Amino acid sequence: MIKIEGLHKSFGELHVLKGIDKQIDKGEVVAVIGPSGSGKSTFLRCINKLEEPTKGSILVEGRDIMEKTTNINNLRERVGMVFQHFNLFPHKSVLENLTLAPMKVKKQGKDEIEKKAMSLLKRVGLSDKAGAYPNQLSGGQKQRIAIARALAMDPHVILFDEPTSALDPEMVREVLDVMRDLADEGMTMVIVTHEMGFAKNVASRVMFMDEGVVVEDGHPIEVFESAKNERTKEFLDKVL
Ligand code: ADP
Ligand code: MG
């Protein structure tokens, strides 16, 4: 699904990603953990070209995203993204938030797109919020809408950047439950998260990032119970 080779990213003098080589297969649920500032968000953002890599190559479904001929809209259709701060359109209703992008890029009619949006709202337990505006929703509801919005494009993989970090504790569960359902349905997901329980129980694979490299990569049980790398152990000792 995703093949990353020799990925480097610098912001001016700041060398953030220092050589990442990774492959992510269809159906994998990858939790990316690691200290703040280690480059986790930058890594995710490179995969859907929200950041331009400085060096290296990224193939998504076999197609090089750096190729000038790669259509960015088509890439973003295939690679969905869910952000920490939801990024819903504040002046659009929930239904409009879900239908806006599909209306632009899908070759379906309005009725069909709205019908699909309603079924996605049902799936995230928010059928009654179609006409609401983002500021009328709780954080947990906003994030569930953001996930439904990502799904409205029929993505082949979804990237999540700390989807529960901005939520009050009592709302974390409802969002993780939706994500767990997606994982169970076989969706390919890459999730930057501080939810170690989720990483351990739902992810099929855990990557630990530190200072711009992935220093540990394995099955959750392997990483959580017998990490090989000292920095991974230190980090886990602090957060578990
Ligand atoms: P993480 O998500 O692991 O906390 P980030 O990928 O957000 O880490 O950031 C890694 C480093 O890159 C940090 O030092 C951050 O300040 C820097 N950085 C991230 N985005 C930018 C940017 N657009 N311009 C300059 N520096 C950035
Ligand atoms: Mg981040």
C-alpha cells in the first residue's frame, strides 16, 4: 500500500526526518508512537503530500507521489487524513462537511453522495447531527464527523494524527471505538497516538520514532514487552 525509501525532510536547517525506509501493507493498522518533536506528524504529512519530502521516495499503491504527473487530488482521495484538531469547515453543516469533497471529485450525483454521507453518519453514531454545525458538537462528536468525512472519499488508507489528543478524557473512548471498528473491517490505518492501550490492543504493528528515525518496529506485544532499543524502553517506562 505504502512504500517509503530513504525519506528525509528538513525545514530549513532543521533536519527532521533522517532516513526512513518502511513498507506498510494493505490491512495493517500501524500505531506510530514516540516523544514530542520526533517527527511523527511530519512523517504522516509526507505520505499525503501535506509536506514535500526533501529526499527519498514514497510510493502509494505503486505510484510515486513525487512524480510531477501524480494528481494530488487523486492521491488525497486514496489517502484520507484525520487531524488532532478535527479541521471541520466551521460554516458548513455536518452533512455539507461530508459531501463537499466527494461532490467535487466523485462522478456521482448529489443524491447518491448524500445518501452515502447519511449512512456514514449512522456508522459513527451521529445520524441526528446531519443539520448541525461544528460549534454545536462536542469534541468527540467532531472527531467522529471528521472520520466520517475521511470515509466519504472511499480512501484506501487513513492517516490519523493524534486523533484523541485534543479530547476531554470522557470522549476518547467513543472515537477509539469508531477507529477500532474500522480496523476490524480491514481498513489500512497509520495512527500517531499516545493511547498506549489502543496501540497495544488494536494495532497490528507498532513503530517507535525518535529523533527522526524509526528505531523500533514490530508486533505490539514484541514492542511493549520486549523492546530491543534502549530509547524505546526508556520512553515506554515513562508512559506506561
Ligand atoms: P511530532 O509530531 O513527533 O511531535 P513534528 O513532526 O510535529 O513532531 O515535528 C518535528 C520537528 O519539526 C519539531 O522540531 C518541529 O518544531 C519541526 N517542524 C514541524 N513542522 C515544521 C514546519 N512546518 N516548519 C518548521 N519546523 C517544523
Ligand atoms: Mg505531532
